[in-house]
Amino acid sequence: MYYADIDDEAQLPNVDYTQAFSNYLLSHGMNQEQLNALVHALTDSQE
């Protein structure tokens, strides 16, 4: 609820968690380039 900036637990199923965590990281010092690198590192197939 903290990351999504909501007060009502019933709203959790409607949260766009990708956007919520992106906003959180960007507002706490990460820049867009760093965020893109993090997303790439976490989603890129490591074969």
C-alpha cells in the first residue's frame, strides 16, 4: 500500500505495480537510465 500510495487495502488488486515501483525508485534517487538497466537485468534471459 505504501509503494502504490493507497490507503484502502481493497484497492490492491487494481494497482499497477510496475508503475508504482518505478515511481518509487525514481522519486528516491534512481534515474531513468538506471531504472531501464535494472529492468533489463531482471528480465533479460540469461542463457
